[in-house]
Amino acid sequence: MKCELFKGWVLDAKPLEKGVALTLSDGTQRIEVALENACFDLLFKPKKQEIATQLLEHPDVKQHFVEEWFEPPWYTTTTKVMRFVFTSLKSVEQIQKAMLEQAIAEVYGRFPDRVTQLFWKLGFPPNTLINSRAEVLENPQTEDYAQPDYSCAEIRFYDCAETFFPLTHAKPTKFSLFVKKGGERFEITKEEITKLGCYITEFENVDVLCYATRYHFLLKEAGANLSSPLVLHRNSPTSEGVEEALVRLVEWSKISYTPLRSLASSSIGKPLTANEARLAHKRRYLIPETQVRLESWKSLDELVTHDKGGLLFRPKAGVYFNVAQLDFRSMYPSLIAKWNISPETVNSPLSVYNVPGTKHLIEFERRGVVPEALEWLIERRERLRALSKERKDKTLELRQRAIKWLLVASFGYLGFRNAKFGKIDAYECVTALARHVMNRALDVAKQMGFRVLHVMVDSIFLQKENMEQKELEELIESVARKTGLELKLEALYDWVVFSKNRHSFLCSPQRYYGRVVTGELKVKGLECVKRSAPNLIGTTQREALEVLKRARTPCEFFMALKEAKSVFDKTRELIESEGLEPWLFAFCVKGAKRALGRSVDACVWVIKGEEGFYPAQHGYHKIDKKHYLTLLEGAWEQIEPCF
């Protein structure tokens, strides 16, 4: 009888004395597949020739080469470097450490980690479906891959008010548990904390375990033997669920070739930069540990001109009816890709094209690392978005959102001087081009008879009497021809409100709310979407917005505005009364040094009392009524249009 090979997804990779062991999971069981022939590279430029001679005698050296690699910062010239191939990662790390401590060689290729670089060599990323012979069973680069069916569990703890937050001084009183294993799902909600031990077998030994790490002691007290290969720390009350987190992390892992274990505790910059590093490695670009790129010299006048962000208006406060919002698709990443903006192409010896509004020059003879890496992500996202709409698939939608956040972060990391592929001059090129493109788009809109109400970097709010869909389509086509970038219709509003800033008569540029023609309410920057707002204030504002949401015409809106004001009047009476639940006045802070007089590393609830802030879990000790009435007044000012 023929033995069937085990099939599973590559959950992790662990170095062995020789080679590496891949951890495979099919959602019900895990096995390890040893790849004893797996090798690790050490790339260096020796300061003394005898170093290479000594390394040749090392028992773990399999091969060695002398190669030509391109030198930073411009990558226009090459240099000779040594590449030694080792069968043991431990040996590579020991030798690398000795080289750096003794300053006997320049070591390259230290980012990303060498396990990630090993997957480059294997030719497939983590989370790929393979069998126990390490044979790949799917196309590792397709966007339409089957989501790994890892077993997972999530434990959320609750306080006495049944709100999920890691507490600082008190133990939780309840918990919720979600488990998915072998195609079956198990879930309990708001169970007493004393019964945690009854469910240990449900979440032990799953592939992925999520919980707030400050409550690790509770799991230990309940007798849990935690042995999951991947643990996701959930110390924030707004953390996504374990299944949503896995979709995002798997997508980033597929893109960057980085194991989930490394991504779970890293910033978004890790998968973004690892993707760029893989492309640089293919081109044989040396990535130094310390950046050698310097910001170009600018006079004070030049600094004022260059050191600007995107175009941002302060709209005139008021309510506007029949409004269209148009957004540029991935504006900053698209500009980076279109204009070939990369650290090695901006102000390089080969740069010739001047960026409008700056003194910077861009090179077009060769493709930059950053634009090529981002162009692939933009195309991948568009394909995923199209598949998501076609199939109405939530998983595909989550994947395209995961790429969206990589693209959003790409611009910030481009301007981070200490990033592996960051340069301030490149950042300034993007913002200058964004302003240039937006101004050209506004010229087109005005020529076509549209009134510009507001501009927010990559978004335009337009109004026109008897505005038709056909006119918007013509505008989108005209802007695309003029700028080379694509606009999309983000929303059509029955009405939009730009309210004045609480501390001035000007509008806050990134605060607005409006009723979309489909009936939803779109809210940006108001108190009700901030977790730093007291519960009572946020709830009041949400109730008032629900009243306004029913209005479509100008007459209906102004009638609803009076009813919304009555919601705030009722809350004012509640604040002035006594004996209310403390959680109505509580709000969330992180690192609550200002509120509690000491640093706290978790999200906590606090209340503003007459003598200062105090933890909400201590119960009701009176409130600073003046403080909460001021906040209530500010919340109403955000809703009330100015006339």
C-alpha cells in the first residue's frame, strides 16, 4: 500500500545544526521536515586577505565565491565582495559577530534575517502549501492562493464592566474564547474567569494563540501548557480578531518571504522593507548596516519651499448639499512608481529631470528599487480588489487592505532617513509632485464648472448644480489625461458638514461627516470615532448623528438638527445629576503617565475627577462636571454647521 505524503502549509522554519527544519501544519496536526542541504550566506569585504583563507578551513563552509556587487549609495559602480556559503546558521552568526567586534571586515546582507533570505533561495515564501518532500503544491506568487487553514484560538479578558481591556491593578472577572481547529469552531462569551481551567484542552497546542500577554499568569494558574508556534499579543482594545489578523499576516508573509513569527511582533516597516530588500538582492545591491545617504544642502528659503506636505485646504464651515468626493488611487505610491523615485535615483550622478517646485533631479535610465517594488504591490492590490468584488469574498478584501497599509506606509518609510531604503530628498520629491498633480486636477475641475469645497492631500470635495454621473466620469478622464494618475469616485453625498475647529473659527481640515446617497453616514475626526473620548460623550454624538442620518433634503436636515440638539441637552442634564455609572465618564488612554502620574504600558480606563484623573476600575469618586460639560460642548460644535 502506497503511503500518502503529508500536505501542509509552511508555518515556520527553525535552524538546525545543519540546515533547517520547516514546520508544516494542515490545521489538525504539525510535522517537521528537515532540509539538511539548506545553506546560509555570509557576504563580506575583508580588510585582511588572511580572513578568507582561515574561513576556508571552517567545517561548515560549503562553497565560497568572489563576486561583483553594486556599491551604495548610487549603485552605479561595483566592488568585489566575498560570499561564503555555510550549512549552519549558528556558524554564520558566530563568525559575523566576531568580524564586527574585531572590525576585520565589512559585513553586508544582514537585513532581513537569514531565515527570510533562506526562503528567497528556496523559491517560495512561508505559508506555501508543500508536502513532506518539500515539493511545492501551489503557485507561490498567485494572489488567488488558498488561505492556510491553521488552527487558532483567541482569549479575550473582561473587567467588571464587561469591557475588554488589559487592566493595570485588578484581575479580569470574565473571559471569551474562540477556537478553530480541524474545520470545527468553538466559542463561548463572557464566561466566569474561574472556569478558565475547564477549557484548557480547547486552546492548547493550536498553531496560533491570541491573548493579552499581561494575563499570561492567568493561563499558567489555570494549568495551561502553552506550546503554540505562533503567539499574537493583544494588548489593545481595538485589536482585530485572530482570523482577520492571520489573513493580514499571511499576505505580508507571502509578499516579504518573512515567517509569521517575525512579523507578529514587528512594525509594518519589516514586510515593506523586506520586499524591497529582496529586489535589491536580485540586482546585487549591497545593503549597508549604517546608511550612507545624506540630505542635500538647502538654504533657509529652499528649506521652506521643500519641507511641505501634500495640499491641504481649510474649508469654509457649513453644510453643503449634493457633493462628490473624488480620490486619487494610491496617490503617493503611484507617484513613486511613475516618477521612478528611489534613494538611488534622486540626485544621483545620472539624474537629469527636475522635479517641479524643487531643486531635486530624478534619473530615468534605470528603474529604482522602491518604485519597482511598489509597482508590483499596486498591481497585486488591484487584482485582489477586482477578485474581491467579483466573488464577494471577505478574505480577498482583507488581503487587499493588508497591501493598502503597506502602500500607505511606503511613503513614510521613504522619508525616514534611517530606513534601509529611505531618503529625505526622495520624500520631498513625492510631496512636491503631489501638490503639482493636485493643482492640475483642480484647474481641470474649475474649468469644467465644478466648485472646489475642500482638498485633503489626495481627496477632492466638489459641488455643482444639477451634477450628473456623466460629468464626473468626464472629469475623471480629463484629470487622468492631464496628470497621468487615476481618480476614483469615493462617495456621493446628499450633504456634507465641515464644522469649525473647537479652538478657532477655522475648520479642522481632516474633520467632517456626511450622508452618502446610499444611506450610510461617513464620519472622520469626530469624538465618537476616538477611543480617547469619554463613553457618554461618544454615545451622545453617535445618537445625534443617527438622527441626522435620516435627513436627505435641506429642509429635513435643519429639522433633524434641532432634534439632535435635544440629545445633547438630555446628556447635559445627566452630567449635572448624581449617581451615574462610572463607565459613562471613563475614557481610554495608553501610556497613561499624564493621567495617572506614572507610565502605564497598556490601555487603561480613567475618569476625570475633581482632584485629577483616577482609574475607572476604582469605582465612582465623583467627576469634574465642568470638564465633561466642556467636552460635551465641543462635541456639539463638531456637529453644528456654522451659518
